Amino acid sequence: MILAIIHDAFKNLSANLLRSGLTMLGVIIGVASVIAMIAIVEGGQVWLVSSIERLGTNLLFVWKKRLTVEERRMFAGRNIKLKYEDALAIRQHFPNLTIAPKVGFDGQLKIGDRDFSGHISGTSPEYSEIRNFFPSAGRFVTTEDLRGWRRSVVLGKTVAEVLFGTESPIGKEVKIFGGVKKMKTKDITKVEKQEQEIVEEYRFVVIGVMEPKGEIYGQNRDEMIFIPVTTALRFFKGNDKIDSMVIHVPDRNSMEKVTQKLHQFLVQRHDGVDDIRIRNQGDFLGAVEQTLWTFRIVLGGIALVALLVGGIGIMNIMLVTVTERTREIGLRKAIGARRNDILLQFLIESTTISVIGGVLGIILGIVTAYGFGNLVAQAMPGGGDWGAVVEPTAILIAFTFAVGVGILFGLFPAMKAAKLDPAEALRYQ
């Protein structure tokens, strides 16, 4: 019985191919939209998470918190600075943690008639391991570089190419202009004191070139420049204040616990002043996940609206079909067809439209996801790394919803057909 009804449904749909195709179009577009949009968002999640993890895992980031004017007045005279000694104290008090202090300044590297302006980072040997960023030639800064305040510099791939071209820069000298030294001078003509800024210049030896890393999370890693943190503090900053610390925690499950202990330790070192901010790498991942869920809801909602529009199209066409086939319905009832038989017949026809449209939508959605995903990848920083991820769950949800739309919007026309009076239907012109 069911097979016969399904056969009739295909026969009736094939009799009006153009109309059936246009009716399916809304379902096809809706299903394809759901699959493609979810696939692109999932691809974005994979790309963002992998970008963050490419810079290291199980990380804590420590910054000096900006205090209000009232807090600065209240804590005047206390230790409210993040210092290099804080990093050394953490290393001694928490021997299982790996700490890399960091201080940065804008500077210029020059050799001959070539120069490169960028951000210079003073850090420690641990930075390379923590951030999963290693030299492809030469070496990174070492403990000896820190102890001796050596003027050693490690170049990013792009920096090395700009300054040295195809030549190996290892062992060669570059001039670094950077940092600011403030001096008080007296202007004789104006008879007043002024502050004059002098940019420091030093010769550094290139000890390494970093592996190519590309742009990650909006920052080009191939343009990074590293020198020993002690050298940066002594020659360019003129003090012992650092900008931040990156800390690797061996056990991911203990990160919250370590964060609390670390915060208490630093507040105690800073004379009870809570001027430290510690962020867990998981916080960044959580923010990414929350943002992506917003995209999923918004884009998924738009795609589902397209499916509902397709369902309305199915209902309209089925209502037209019921009107066109009124005499056929009357004849079927006259020869013994029951109300449920008529209901089932039209319901199967509407469901068949949505099933076929759903299958075609799945194919179109997968093709669109990978095609459009590649376009999005090329438009993103570090293009080419972000591709669509088609999840079987998304396909199942889209297809199930399409079938549900066919049943839901086909139910009213089917019920209308089933309620027709046989005598009135036979007299219908």
C-alpha cells in the first residue's frame, strides 16, 4: 500500500517537473545554507583554536593591572610595579612552572643601507619552548646571554630577509636604534628646563633566525625580534620593569589552582597591592567558543528561516495541487478510498518533495561549504589555514528539519484534501 502511494507520488511530481523543481528550491537552499554556514563556523573554530595552541598550550599570562587615580594615591610608596625580580622569585618559589618574562619597545635595525623597523622583545630562553617557536638557524637567547647582558639578537624570518637577503645573518652585526633615554637640558635662550629624548644605538650580533611561522591571530610572527631581557632592561629601558610574563603550567587541570596561588604570591610581593592581572589561556578559548556560538545561532537562524520559506512554498504548491486534483480525490473516495488514504497520499507527496530537496541540499551545501570556505580562508590573516569542517551532525540536523518542514507544511493541504466531500468533489469543474 505504502509503496503504491510512494510510486504515485513520484508519478504526480514528475508530471510537473518544473513546478516540483521550483518547489524544492526553497528546501534545497535552506538545507545547503544550514550545512554551509555551520561548516564555515566550525572551520573557523578549528582555525582559531589551532592558532592559539600553535603559540603554546597550558599558558598563563601575567600583566600589571592599570590602577585608578584613587588606587595610585592610596598605594603611593608601595611596590606596584611588575619587575624582573618577580619572574625570578616565581621561578624559585614554583620550580615546576616555566616562566618567560617579556619587555618590549619599538626600534629600528640597520645594516648598511638596509633597515627594518618593528617591535623588539626582550625575553628569556624559556620563551622559545613555551611559545612553541624555535630557531631554524643558529640559536635562541641563552642563560649566558642574560647573565652577561650580551648584545645578541634573534631575527624573525622576514626581518632576516629584509636585512640580509639570501645571505646567512648568523654572526653578523646589526645596529639597533631603540628605547628612549630622557635627559634634562637647559635652553639658554628660553632660560628654562626641557626634557630631551635621545634614542639609544648599540651594535648587536645576530645569533639566530626563527622558523617561519606566518601571521597568527593578527600578529606576524616572522617580523618578531628577540634580545635578552636583561640587555633590554639595561641598555634600552633603564629600569627593571617588565611588561608581562608568560608561564607554562605542566598540568592543564591545575591551572585554576596555580593561578590563585600565583596571584596571592605576587600580591604579597607587591606589599599587599592587588595590581596584577592573570589570564588563563582557557579564558581566550572560552571567549572564542562564546563568540562562535553567537555566530552559530545567528547564521543557523538565518538558514532555518530559508527552510521555513521553502516549507511555505511546499504548502502553497500542495494547496494548488489539491484544487487541481479535486475530481481525482472525489473519484478515489467514490471507489472506496478512506480519508486516511487521501491524507497519507498528499502527505507522502509533500514529504517526497522535502526529502529529494534535502538530499540535493546536502550535496549543494557540502560543495558550497568547501568552496566558500576556501574563499573565506584566503581573505583571513594567514589565508589558506582556515577551511570548512562539514560535521555529520549538521547534515543530520538539516535533513531532519527539511523532512519535518515537508510533513508540517504538507499536513494542512493533506487534511483539506482528506475532508473533501466525494459528491462535491466529483461535480468540481
